[in-house]
Amino acid sequence: MNDRQRYLLATAEQQTRYDDFTEMPDTLDADLALARTLAERAANAGSDGLASAILSVVAKLSAASTQNKVRQGELVERKMALQLARTLAEITADEIQEKFEGWQDSLCRISDRFEAALKQKPLQLEAPRP
């Protein structure tokens, strides 16, 4: 944290709120945490116009952070996840087809579970480990 950020987060409460928003050490996430903290401070002070302007910055930083995480492989686009689910369902169907009685019911339950998993928001996969 630089001197300007320390000045803007003068109280222990503000520093605690900043820490609450900060999860990752990269600069974009730190900037996003600071913007959220400042928006909260402005809203609590009754500065609706300032809070609105800062929330606009928060929205832009959030979008940039999401795009960055997709590029880095930390998040998967829904289209890619659906494609993966279809492929997994096809592989599963090929492997269990007619191998045991009731395989159709099992395949339906597996497909339903894939679909339910894909409807979860946010859809996030762990980044590959080096």
C-alpha cells in the first residue's frame, strides 16, 4: 500500500474494510478494493454523487479483473464450460451405454448434475498449478 492509500484509509475501520475487500495481492484487485472502500465511505457520508462516480470506477475495475482472470485461466467462460459439459456427457454416454440395466436413468441423472453445476454463479475453476 502506498502513502496515498494509507492517507485515504486513515482510520482503523477504513483499513479493516479495505482488508475485507482485498483477497489477492495483484494491483488490479488492490485498486478494486480501494475503490470499493472509498465508495462505501462516500455513501456513508451522504455524498451520493461521489459514491455513484466511484461505483462506476468499481464496475470498470470489476470487468477488467474478470477479463484478466479469464485470460489467466482462473475463470472459464460459460460457453467453454457448456462445451466441456457436452463433451463429458458424450464420453459418459459412450462408456455406460448398455453396460448395465437402468443406464439411461443414470445418464439422465449425470446430465442433470452437469447442468446444475453449470448454472452456479460465478462459474469458477481453479487456476492450473505450476
